[in-house]
Amino acid sequence: MAAAGASSRMNGVDKQFIAIDDIPVVARSIRALMDCQLISEIVLVCPARRIADFYDLVKEYDLDLISKVVGGGETRQTSVFAGIEACDDRAGYYVIHDGARPLVTPVEVEACINAAMEHGAAALGTRPKDTLKRTGQEGYITATIDRNEIMAIQTPQVFEAQLYREAMALALREKMDYSDDCQLVERMGKRVYVAPGRYENIKITTAEDVAIAQALLRIRREGIEEWLASDQDGGV
């Protein structure tokens, strides 16, 4: 579980600890993995200075599938690598998930794992809804991109363990640092299968994402028709 980001777009607020319906973002993300029967342990990667705070959270919310809490590095890649090194050597697959994606469901997690078991590597993804344009340096549109050829990639991203470790070794040898785990495997010439994700699997990045997540959770509880009918109290 990758939760070592700096939350730079949240005005200094640690997004992992923001409560959504009284449960911190990262705790919701962990619970989704815990509810997937295919996962046997979770290593939580957090800022090194906050390891004690994350251990307190693990205890408070009974996140008993957490085997270790380890400090991350300066980049996402170094943080994920720290988590991989802390995993049980017997792991057959690595499920890499953002702590800031609290609305993923156990069904989605299991589907992504099953896809990786079939293909060796898989990630959740969705087709973009908006029209996509390529622009030049001056800001003018230069081309329209076919949405049928584009996927917005989410997490979890799941990899056969030996494959991922080989990809890690290659990145270290080449001194490359990637912002997305699929890139490591792609660099080896391996293909990554995209399993169908859901638009609700948003990443908490800015303040408005918190409000969106609150609304999505309310829809899950009440259903869209009930939510729309009752949304007279200033809700999103």
C-alpha cells in the first residue's frame, strides 16, 4: 500500500488521514484490500517521519492484515521498492495500490489479481469520458486523440513477483525512476493487461476530491435516486 506521498496539492494537509464518513482515507483503502480473500498480507509504506502515526492508525482501525509499516523514499518508485523488499519472500504476486484510492472495491481488486494471474501483469483502467486533444507549446490544439485507444490507469496494479523484481532490477541498473509501476514492466518489453475499472475509483489529490468521495459513498449507501431526492441540505 503506497501512502508515502507529500500531499503537495492538499495545502499541507495529509490526505491519508482525512476522514471520509469518519474513516481516514488510507484506512478505507486498506480495508478494501483486506476484504479481498486473495490477499494474505499488506505492507504499508508511509513517510518515514510518520511511521508511529500509521502504526497507531493500524491499531485503532483493526487493520490486522498489515504485516509491516515501512518508511518510503523521495519518489513513488523508491517508496514502492521499499514496500516490495518488506514483503514475504513467498509472495507470488504483488498488489500495488494507492493509499489515496479509498473507493476501490474488493470485487475490483480480485478482478485485477485474476487478470494478472492470467496475463502476468494487470492494472485497472477506464476509458476517458472527455474529448482528448493534443496541444503544442503555444497552447493551440494540434490533434484529436481517439478515446478508444486511450485508458486512464488506476490502481491496484498487480504483477507476478519474479517479473516485478526483474523490472525493479532493470530500473535500478538503468538509473530510471518511473511514476507508474506499469512502466517498469513495459520497459522490459512485457505487456500489461488492463482490467475494466470503475469511474468511482478516484484518487484523493485535491480538496474537491474529498467532497466527491463523500458524495459517492452516500450514493453507495442510499442509491442514486434516494440521494438526489434528499440532497436538499447543501450536500455535493
